[in-house]
Amino acid sequence: EQSSSMPLLTTHSRQIRWTPLLVLGYLFYLLLGAMVFQLLEKHAETHFRDQFQQEKLRFLQNYTCLDRQALEQFVQVLMEAWEKGVNPEGNSTNPSNWDFSNSFFFAGTVVTTIGYGNLSPSTVAGQIFCVFYALFGVPLNLAFLNQLGKGLNAHLLTLERWVQKPGRAQVQLAIFLTTGTLLFLVFPPLVFSYVEGWSYGEGFYFTFITLSTIGFGDYVVGTNPNKHYIPVYRSLTAIWIVFGLAWLALVFNVGADLMQRFLQLKWHKSDLSLAEVATTKLEDEPEQPRIHIPS
């Protein structure tokens, strides 16, 4: 009984020992990201802020009938309109943000927890309904994605089979990853670049930020008032998002499993090294005389 409990204790102690390393690595990764983002973006933000202030001063010089307070009030009106989902560009003939296609797209962003932030309910009834809709919709979406992921696992093989039975499964896994990358990460930016007028880099950025449910909202499909979109454009995009979410979630799970196995393997190797050192030390020590006590 004691020998059978020893592996469990060893595994448990190993998990306890690599958990602080994971926490430190996670915090270090956040700190590294903060420093890099600050280095890359802070200077550009300062430049755009100064440029905006100069544009406001130039506007006041050209239109002397306005004062700074009136201009600031107008800017505030523009900001409130943007927060309500109304694009200040164009005129009142712009298509509604709440037609069926756009509403279907918004419902998808709610249950998938993407939440771009460019559009949200403005009425109290809409806000209350959104809360209860998400309360039941998010678990339903997780169950759906879980079932969809199981289907992908059954037909295309997961990393676990590749780890347990290397061989032909490696080729099938490579095909699965390659096909998913082409369908969900490589080809869609080409479509978005053509329809939205973005560069391929911007389209790829939108694709990954969306499928990873980060959803900043700086790029959203179907929001340019100067373009005419087919009615089902955003609905088809919502369907693409659902299947892309399932695929990318599976890839993330594979990556998390690999990282966990790697950390456990590193600690397992260190435990074996310590055990070998201790065994060698015991073997090198001369055997001590033992005293025999007769019963």
C-alpha cells in the first residue's frame, strides 16, 4: 500500500513545485507584454494626440465664428454618437446597425464573448435582455463549441493520439492544422481585404483578434458607411466565427497541453537527476556495520 501511494505523492509534489514556476512565468509574460506595448505604442499615441490638437486649432482659425467651447461640445456629441454605434461619417441614409443581419452578428458576438465594443444596447429593455441572453447563451455556446470540438477530435485526431500513437497520426494532425489555418486564418483576410478595403495585415489582425475572442473593436466588418454590403455578409461572418472559434480553441488547448507536459517533463527530469545523485552518493558511501539484536 505504501509503494502504491508513493507515485501519487511524487506526482502531487511535482505539481506543487512547478506551479510557482508557472505563476512567475505568467507574470513575467504580462510584464514583458506591457513593456513592449508601451515601447511600441506610447510614442505613436503622443504623435496622434498632438496632431489632433493642431487640427482643432487649425479648424478654429479657419472658422472664427466658433470658439473652443463650442468645438469641444461638438466633439463630445461625436464621441457619444460613436459610443451609441452611430458612425459620424455619412448621413441619415446609412443602413441601420440593428437590421436583422447586423442584429444576428451582434447576438453572435454576445454569446461568444467577443464583445467588440463598437455597438451595444442603448435602451434599458435591450440592456436587461442582453444580460439574460448572455446568461443562458454563453453556456449554450460553450456546450456547442465543446461538442463541435469533439467532432473535430473524432474525425481529425487530436494531439493526444499523436502523442500516444506516433506515426500516421502525425501526418493527419499536420493536415488538420494546415487545413484549419488556411480556412480560418489565411483565406478570410483575403476576403476582408477585398470587401472592407483593408490591407492583408489588417485583415489577418482582425481575423485572429476575433477568433481568439479578444475583440478590441478597432476593426469590425460591415461598418463602413461608404460601402454597400450584401445583406447576408455579417451573418455569414458570424457563422465563420463560430466554426473558427471551435478550431482555434482546439489549437489553444493543444498548445496548453504541450506547455503543461513540457513543464511537468522538465520537473520530472530534475527529480530523476536528484534521485540519481542521491543513489550514487549512497552507493559510494561504505556500508556501516549493523548490530544484530536476537529476538
